[in-house]
Amino acid sequence: MPATLASDLARYLDDNDRRFHDELFDFLRIPSVSARSEYDADMQRAAKWVSDNLRTAGLDTEILSTPGHPVVLGEWRKAPAGALTVLIYGHYDVQPAEPLELWTSPPFEPAMRNGRIYARGSVDDKGQLFAHMKALEAHLGARGRLPVNIIVLAEGEEEVGSDNLEAFVTKHAKRLACDYIVISDSSMFAPGLPSILSSLRGLAYFQIDLEGPAGDLHSGSYGGAVVNPAMALARILATFFDANGHIAIPGFYDKVREWDPKIRAQIKALPFDEANFKKEVGVSVLGGEAGYSTLERLWSRPTCEVNGLLSGYTAEGSKTVLPSKAMAKVSCRLVADQNPAEIERLVREHITRVAPAGVKVTIQMLHGGQPWSAELQGPLYDAAKRALNAAFGRDPVVIGEGGSIPVVSDFQRLLGAPVLLVGFGLPGENAHAPDEWFADENFTKGMRAMASLWDEIAAGARA
Ligand SMILES: [Zn+2]
């Protein structure tokens, strides 16, 4: 069903389009590189810029310090009694711009070329955060009010791991209490295809150490009579999979939630170019779990991958050695509703069962992260669908993401509110790389979609 953006908001966004671009360019000129202390003053400047801009739009603002870079909070809480409260999360820090010589125009001198805004942070995430800020301004400028209460949380440490965010959200949980969380820090599947990101994979990362003989042995004098840790490790790793690419660790799939057949059909219909994907990664044949397409393998299925192997003699020439040790780093990407602690238990039990006698095996879990998946029904999802339709003239597609964005499950867990991930980047946008760009069309449509979202959320709550 086609939706439209209210005409007063559309007019406000049109009338101020030039100024919005000028402001965005000002924002992008601040080199807010969180990773380098030489930019600390610029980080402060960027936080103040966000705060000032939100205040001019009509929000109350505060810059709160953390042990690292500050968090900017913008609040507008004058919606009618019973109205919903929505928290918008974004980040004002950017990745370092180096290597500078690979940029066509300087990273902190934004330039418009071929309908793209080129600058470090244009798409990740200043441009997307700013689109939200202007959507809020449109409501307050055109009507003097918003139909929902709003909290804007802009952090300055996303690109360095958001180390202080969990503690910040925990400390301010009462103030940040909300019904929904909206994050725009991701991409659309293709131009013209508004996308709702529905899943993120979690992680369980292991180091497996095997010890055999007390020291490296002569492979002639001892080989054949002593268990070789490198071979023992290879045997263990080989038991992780069966011939169809299924993970053969007992119980591994028990908690995996199968995707709705409707969503699977929709993913199948996405314009995915497998030949191009092969070219991109430089292989002639793809592999993976039988019975699933490439996108499903990336988005909806767990993995178990060897990330590193170390054993024996690896330098030039031959050295006849039976190594005393072998080590592997193994990462499992998890999907809902798998749990890193439970996967750790299953991996330990499995390795203990299959490890050959004659080696001592030590397993450490180095890192764990929860998978996340969105509720693809209900009022928030319906409102997002209508808002994206109003801006892009078509319903959104549902996409997944093979990697992790840890803050998403943190927010959902700490604030107990569902998260909507709706991003306006595009494939090839060079986030974190030279010549980062944000499609100007998506900047404009992103502002419209988010302006529409607040009306649609309020309408959904009244219905
Ligand atoms: Zn980002």
C-alpha cells in the first residue's frame, strides 16, 4: 500500500535542502577521528557541533563525559501523554582517513561528485546521523512538535569498539528508557531498494592448543611411534564438518531458528549477482552448507571457520621435525537463538570426545558475542515499512548481515526495547576506506523516510 510523507514536512525538507547540505558539509569538515589522541580537540568540537545543531532544532541537549570520548544526548519529551518514546542511536566519530594519497579529494573537505557526497564519515555515520537530526528538525520547524518523545544518543567511540557505551547505557538506563530504538548505520542492498536489516551474527572465538612430546623431535628417529600434534589437530578440525558442509559438532544447530519461508523466498528474489561475488573474492567455486543459497549461508546460518594454524617448521627449506605443539584459532559465527556460552560447552565436549590419546588439549574461548535478529512484524516494523515506502516509493526488502554490531544486542538487552536497523548506505560506499561516499539521493530520501517514521509510529500506536 503506497504511503506518503505529510506535505508540511515534505515542504520543510525541500525548502531547507540547501542549508541542510551546507550544515552536513560543516559537520563532515571536522576530523573527528576517535582512534587518535591528536584529534581529541576535534572530537570535542564534533560533540559540541551535534549538540548545538540539535539545540537549534529545538531539542534539549547535554554533552556527557565518559572515560573516553563524550556522548551527546538530545531530548524532546513534550509529546502528548501516552505517546511513545524512541531512542535514535548514531555516532559522530569516524575512522582514520589514511592512506590520504588514495583520496580523489581530501577526506575532510567534502565534495559532491556524480550525485555522491565524498568525505570521511559521509555515510559512516555522520551523514546518516545528520539525516535523523534534520528529520526531527522538520517536525519541530514545520509543526513546533513531534508526535513521539525523542532521545538522540550520539556516541564518539563506535569506531574504536564502543568500550564505554555499555556502562553508559547501564548508568543512564532510566533516562534512556524507551519503547523503540532506531539505528541508521548500515546499508541498503542496492540503489532504490530500501532495506531493513534483520539479523546480525554473533561470535564464539576459540584458541585450541595441542601439546605432544616435551620438545620437537627428529621425524626420522621418532616419527611413527609418537603421536604428532599437528596431525592430531588436523584430525580434530576435520571432525567439525561433514561432507555436506554441515557442522558436525553434536547439538550445534539445536538452537538455530530457521527463517520464515516468506523471508527466504524474498531473499531468493534479491538481485544478487553470484558471478560478481565470486569475482570480488577471487574464487571460481563457492562452498558452504548444502541446501542454502550464498546469501542464506552468510546471513541465516552459523559457521565454524579456522582463522589460523600454527605448528612445526614453517620456514624455508626442509627440516625433519615432529613438532611438539600445534595451535588453531577457530571462530564460530552464531545466529539466533544460539548462545556463545552454550556453543563453548558443545565445542569443548566435542573436542574432548574426538581428541586422540597422546596429546594434551587446551581450549580457551577468547571472545563471545550474542547474535541478534529483528522482530519482522508488529507496529515498529509496519511503521518502518510505510515510512520507507513514503520516501522510496516501494516497500523495503529484508536483508541480513554476516558480521556483528555488538551495540545492537547491548541496547536491546539493557533497555528492553526492540531495535530497528534501517540504513541508507550503498554497496561500494567505501566506509573505512579512501573515497568514502554517501549517495545524495539517499541522504535526501533518508531524511524523508525518518521524518515520515515518527508520524507512522504515532499513527500505529493510535490504531
Ligand atoms: Zn558506523
